[in-house]
Amino acid sequence: MPPVDIIIDLTIRYGFQVAGALAILAVGALLARWVGNVVQGWLQRQDMEPPVRILIVRVIRAVVFAFAALAALDKFGVQIAPLIAGIGIAGLGVGIALQGVLSNVIAGLTIIFTKPYRVGEYVEIIGVYGEVISIDVFATVPCHTDQSRVVVPNRKIVGEVLHNYGNMRQMNLSVGVAYTTNLTEALNLARAIVAKHPRVLKNPAPVVSISLLADSAITLSVQPWVNVTDYVPAQAELYQALVEQFRANRIEMPFPQQEVRLLTTS
């Protein structure tokens, strides 16, 4: 039989099946996208973490498209039951080969549903710290103050000690004053500086106290609370304000000094 006749014969036999299968896949893709958008719109009105919404939408889209793919295969007379069994066996082999990836996914789902931290909170874990900007099923991404990002696999997080600062952090500023200083005046001035600073939170109340009697000075501890995003600029601004106001009010901030005595013997 000439090649042209073979092509025509195959087209007559399977053309409608191929066209039908492609049409089913196209409709399935559009339906999966539409259903995903509808579900996403509904979930956005619920009190739910963004990673959970993304995961649910992706799963629903995948399930809808999977049904469409099975329907398309049925057009060719493919037996679905043996195919599903084969996919299950292949999936088992892939799962064994990708144990690290699967452990990340399981750990990611654990993080998403137990919520030990959320996007926007400042965390410190396994030597990594920063504001959480992304939580996915595979990894968590904290952002440092220098805007660099660290991608931490979720399996490294679950089971470790996690320090979650939340949305605010307490600063620990220190300033030294001379031993001859009127401490009541110095403490009240420091409290006034902190109270009027726009980045400092009113609640919890700032803590201003004496923390150390050092060799050359009395150390005042200034511990206000600020939002995570204000931590670095607030620190610089408060130190500048403390130095300027102490100088203006003639409160001495002595340099470290040591007294050396020379003894002579006759």
C-alpha cells in the first residue's frame, strides 16, 4: 500500500479519536484553570495562610486535569485500571529515589498547617535569621537586613529549636555615663528620647535601667520595642538622639580609661 494511502487510512481510523482527545485535554486545562481561580477567589476571603491557599489551588487544578487526561486516554481504548497500577508502581520507585524532596514536602506541609511561624515574622533557626518572606512546600525563605535571601529546606527546620520574634523585636542599646552623673536625670532623659521616637512601639513599654557598673562608666540599658522592618534604622536614630541629647544636657559619656601608678623604690 502506498504511503499516502496508509496516512489516509490512519487518519480515517484514528483522526477523530486524536481530535477528540486533544479537545478533551484543552477543555480539561481550561476547566482546571477556571476551577482553580474560583477556589482561589473563595479562599482569599477566608482566614488562611497564603501557602495553604496556593497548595489547595494547585492540588485542585492537578486533580481536574488528571481526570481530563484519563478521559482523553479512554478515547484511545486504553485500559485505565492497569495504567493506574503501573503509575502507582512507578511512583513508588520515584518516591524512593526522591526521599529528600519528599521529606521537604512533608516538612513543608507540617509547617504550613502547624504554623510555628508566618510570613512577615522574624525568626532564627539553625544559625539562620531574618524576616520570613516565603513559605513553600519545599523551602522557607528568610530575608536578611541587607536584602539577601536564604533558602532553607523545610526538612532542616522541623524538629529544630526555633526562635520566633514575631512582628516586633526588642532592641538592646547601651550608653555609658560618668559616675558623677545624676542618674535620675539621665534615666528620665533616656526615657523621654525613647518615648517620642516615632519608630518605638508604645506597647510593650520600653525598658530603661542601669545594667552595669563598669570600670570607667555606669552603663544604661535602653530596650525599646520596634517593628521588625524598623529595627536597623531605629537603632541608628536612637543612638544618635541619645548622644546629641546627653551632650546638650551636659551629661558626660566618658571614654574607657585606666589609672596607672608608678612606684619607685629608694
